[in-house]
Amino acid sequence: MDYIIEMLHITKEFPGIIANDDITLQLKKGEIHALLGENGAGKSTLMSVLFGLYQPEKGIIKVRNKEEKITGPLDANDLGIGMVHQHFKLVENFTVLQNIVLGMETTKQGFLRMKEARKKVMELSEKYKLLVDPDALISDITVGMQQRVEILKMLYRDNEIMIFDEPTAVLTPQEIEELMQIMRDLVKEGKSILFITHKLNEIKAVADRCSVLRRGKYIGTVEVADTTPQEMSEMMVGRKVNLTIEKKSSEPKEVVLEVKDLTVEAKKEGHTKKLVQNASFQVRRGEIVCIAGIDGNGQTELVHAITGLSDMSAGAVTINGEDVTKKPIRYRSTHGLSHIPEDRHKHGLVLDYNLAYNLVLQQYFEKEFQSSRFLKNDSIYKYAEKLIQDYDIRSSEGPFTVTRSMSGGNQQKAIVAREVSKTPDILLAVQPTRGLDVGAIEYIHKQLVKQRDAGAAILLVSLELDEVMNLSDRILVMFEGEIVADLDPKAITVQELGLYMAGAKKGGELS
Ligand SMILES: Nc1ncnc2c1ncn2[C@@H]1O[C@H](COP(=O)(O)OP(=O)(O)O)[C@@H](O)[C@H]1O
Ligand SMILES: [Mg+2]
């Protein structure tokens, strides 16, 4: 068999954990090979071993059938191996071109070299339809663009083996679609790709084969065409997973949240721009209303206005019939509003506090947890222990764990636990499953449906089309700051929803 890469029986340990335990991975030339596993399964570690960032304790690596010692990224590069890291490694205040050439420039005839480099970069970007402005600063371009720069960097170095570590976690649906196409073009030109993800639909869309890791161990490799998403997720999680969300049809009751003519304006370079324009809608008890849209169409500003994180220019927000437009964040939070925020590091958690304190972040001032300005630690830790149990929040030291050290999935579970345990009237969940693995997603979806059935009103803001279609009882589409459609998920297709999101279509029963 013609393998371009063989990682055989690789073991890599960190203090206290075997991140890779006897893992074998074989990459065929010209294939897209997915590496699937939940958070912490050992995927990035294995790829870092291949890229020379870590030395394994055991095992060997063969490149083009020859055993190689890869002692660093330079060795990897010499062998034609390139990697786009989970967190990009670009220099913010350099231009696109400078970043691509970085580390490859020669000192002599610097100017001429730069001219040649520019030519090569432009040719590559044309060939692979990776449109970039070579003179733009990295700090000025979108995340999707930055990713293209990373890909161009690999092409510029003539890398034949490309590792993509969770490349879609940060992209919009359109950008994901484009990346999939770019990957197909790359293999057509003879490149071989290792594609790390925990999204099964992406694997189905592009990968030829898929290897699965679970808790540091190798589970198996399958042909994607012959394997159902259900089977792959079972390999990944180690148990049956419910990919379809089970829920009864909704029975909406009284209105909890009402947003009326909400407008948010921003002044930029002397112009006033409407980020949210006259948004009006209601969310009732017992329904999940989803705001769908491509990232950056006013969802964040709308959410900030509803929660009180920032001001609105016009309009009103009422909760349970009470106008809270001028009320501060805490008032809304103690009067029925719970918020699972988009940015869990900025608005969701205090990363240097322990888990217990984070679990009472919205309630520590209540008399259950405080008397005469002293925190009642006994009650706080007892309460935390209960949430940790109920919501299956995993961490190394229970309530005493510093939240910064926890995995993304468990940080998110902590936020969900905190917000849901307040038994809110209206739960505003913003991209609650972003970047999470299947197990955690399933769990959070179940919680949202459970809250709905318990009588809460749920407003979900999501960029994930599957999530929007499967979870919501009603879909509001936001485009350029406006709510352009009010749709019944049972009556439309994903393709139609995509058209509304792209602004090509308007309609539904707009109130
Ligand atoms: N540099 C490191 N030091 C200590 N532990 C690490 C390090 N890198 C990863 N780990 C641990 O190894 C395990 C596998 O991590 P990782 O390879 O990043 O998983 P994945 O990419 O599949 O989410 C995790 O438990 C993680 O906490
Ligand atoms: Mg990783």
C-alpha cells in the first residue's frame, strides 16, 4: 500500500496523562483523511508529533516509506509537511505577503526576492482560488482570510502533506463550504490532507477515510462512504449518541420576551451605521425561537441590547410585561433573564476563579450565599457540588478547579448549569455549542429542550444550520441588521434557509 505518512504505535505522555497511547495512523497519498475525536482525545498532540513539536516516547514515523526523525517544524517542512494550527500563528502587524514569506526569505537581493515571492504567491492564490490581498495587514482581515494565508504559507513552501487542526471551528457556513472546496482542489493537485474535526457532516462532505481517537487511544479507521455518521459518532464517544434531537411540537404560552423596534447604531468615521434596524419579535413560554444568520449581521449587537451589555439607540425590551429597556444587566438577570454568552471567556466565566465561584457568579449576592457582606463558602461549595453532579461537569479538582484549566466543553457545561439552574423565564443562548464535541452538544441540546418543556422561553442565536433546523420551533433570520424572515423549520429546507441568510430572499409571516 502506498502510504505517504505512517505513524506507527506512537505514545506521547504528559505529566499525569497519556495523550497518545500506542496510536497508528496511515495517510495515503492524495486522500483527505479525517482525524475524529472529542475534545482532549489526543488529536492535536498526535499532529504535533508529526510536525516535530513533540518527541514521542515510543513509536516511529515513516514518510514516503522511509523512517524519519522529525525534531522540529524545520524537519517537518523539509519533508514537505505543513500545518495550520488550531490557533493561527500569524504575525498581526505584518502584511499577508510578509507572513507567507516569513522564515523563507534570503538576505541577499532582498528586494528582488520579495518581487519573486509576490509573483509566486499571486500565482498560487489564483490556482487554488485563495483570494487574498498581499498587502493587507493580518490584523485587518477576517479569520477566514487569515486561514487562507496559512494555506498559502504551506503552498509557498511546497508542502505536500497538509495538516488542518480543527479549521472550521472559527468559520461561517459559507467559509466552511469554501474551505471544503479548497481541500478538494488541493488533493486534486496531488496533496495529501489530514483534517481534524469533530463535525461528522464535514467528514461526510470531504473525507475519504476517517481515523477515530478516544481518550488517547486509537479506535479504528473507516471508509467514510461506507460508514454512517451514527457509526462514526459511536466510535468517537464510545456509546450510542442521539444525533437527532427528540422533542415534541411546541405549545407556546404567554409572551415572556418582547423586543420592539430595537435599533442599534454605531458611529464609524463620521458615519452612523445601523447595526440593528427596527427588530421586533416576541418569544413565548414553551417555544425555542432561533435567530439564524451569517456571523456579523447584527446578532451580537441585538443580544447585547437585550441583555443590557450595551445600549440601544431606539426601541424597547420587555420581560414578563415589564419594560427593562433602561435597566442594568443585573436587574434583568434577577428578573427572569439568563444568558449563555457567545464569548465564554469574556462574558461567561472569570477564568482565574475556581469552578464553585463561577457557578454562583450571578447569585453570590443573594442571601443564600452571602450574609453581612461575607460569602458563605459552605453553601457555595455545597451548591457547586450539586451542579457538578447534576450537569456532569468534569474537572480535575471539582469545585476547586481553576476554570482556566478546564476543557472548553466543560467550561460551557458550567455556564449552562449556572444559567439554567436559575430557572429563567427567558433563556438567551448564544451559540451554546460552538466548538464543542458531539457528546457535549447532545447534552446541551437536551437541556434546552428540557427548559422549554419546563415552561421557559428560549431565544437561541446560532450559526450552525443543523442546530437551527433541528432545535428551533420558529426561525427568525437576521440579515444586515434586520429580521428579514419568520419561518417554520418544518416548512423549509436548509437550502431555502441559506438563501434567506444570504439576503437573496425575504418573507415568512413577519410580524
Ligand atoms: N503541553 C501539554 N501539557 C500537558 N498536557 C497536555 C499538553 N497538551 C495536551 N495535553 C493533554 O493531553 C490530552 C490530549 O490533548 P489534545 O491532543 O490537545 O486533544 P485534542 O486535540 O484531541 O482536543 C488532554 O488531556 C490535554 O489536556
Ligand atoms: Mg486539539
